[in-house]
Amino acid sequence: MHEPLVKLIDVTRQYGQFTAIDGLNLTIDNGEVIALLGPNGAGKTTTLRMLMGHLCPSRGHAYIGGFDCFAQRYEVMKLVGYLPDEPVFYEYLSGGELLRFMGKMHGLPNVQLAKRIEYLVETFDFADAIDEYAVNYSRGMKKKLGLAIALLHEPKLLILDEPSSGLDPFATKILLELLSAQITHGTTILFSTHLMEQAERLCHRAAIIGNSRLLGVGTIAELRQQLATDGNLEQIFFAMAGKTIN
């Protein structure tokens, strides 16, 4: 029987009387690329944080690789590379020290770890800053380091919250090329973004959230059919999510 890599079942998260995400049902198959779209405050980051086990659903369950994302988050971490919207690092560790520390946490052998670090540092072009305290990095440099850490152990699933936010055009180009390569190799990717062109270029399916609820999910062709339109993803997004903005 087919089992999706990611499964969210009636996932709800409340903060007091406020409902950040309400009854979310979503599955993601191995090798799929899903763009999570929605206006600010729609519940995208809350959803990603529940998948990472940082938040416990108020109701429902989230699973990755058959593991409960909150109760079994140690097992989940082995499968996932995660990039938050605003990466935060230990104040007195350099970029290189952080990469080596995270590699050891994932159990990478020394030779393999050294090769991965060399590759990622060269790819993201921050060799000149590798010995600088990461807390002193610019926002763009922190995002590059966060991406390198997410990719370090060659995870089965990448969860990326606004991955290109804060990156200059050159770094964004590198990011898109790197993600395209990951897709070719069969890595499953769930990413949130406000950039519709980027989402349309990368994703197999889009999940659109508005007012804390899932408004639609499918390929662009399926979403077009649902709305009886021939518009692009941006037009589909505004048609679905625009009405939820007061």
C-alpha cells in the first residue's frame, strides 16, 4: 500500500482563542515539490513549525516518514533539512564550526563531512566568511549558511520557509539551480514563498492557504480547472486567497 512521505491529518493549531491553522489535510509523496502559498498570517510558518516538531498541533496529527512530527521529532530530524525564515545561530561559533557541529550531530563521517562542507561553501560562495562568527553575518549570509546546514546531510525532505528571502540575485540564482538539482535527484521539497514565478517554476503542486484554512491544492492545471480559468499561478492565487484578505 502506498504511503506518502508527509501526511497532515486535520491539523489545527490554536493560540488561546486565535486559530493559526484550522483542519489542514495534506499529503506529499516522495519526490514531490510542493509550494505552500498564502498571505501573511495565513498559517504557513505555523504549519512548517508543526512539521518540524517545534509546535504540537492542538488537534490532529502530522507525520513524516511514518513518524509523528512532535512525539518522534528525533527520528524526523534525520529525514529533514530545515531552513527557517530567519535563521538564528549560536553567538560564538563560526560558520565553519556550525557546519562541522551539525554534521557531527547527523553522524557524518569526517571525510564525508569535510567533502560536503567544501562543496557547500564553494557553492554558496562564503569561503571568505567561514571563520567569522555567524552572528555577525548579514541576513543574506545567514540564509546561505542556513541553507548549507539544511543540505549538509543530504536529507530526504527539505522544508524551506521563504528560502530566497534576503538573498541577492546571484545567490537566488544559485539557490534555484541547487533546488532544481535536488529535484532531479528525487529530493522531496516543501517550501513557502510569496514569489509566484518561483513557485510556478519549481513546484509540482501548490497548496494555497488563506484565513488559516486550505483553500485549494493541486497542479496548476488542476487548480485552473477548479476555478475554470486559464490564468497563471499568480492569478489563481489572487482568485483563491485574495477574497480572504480583509
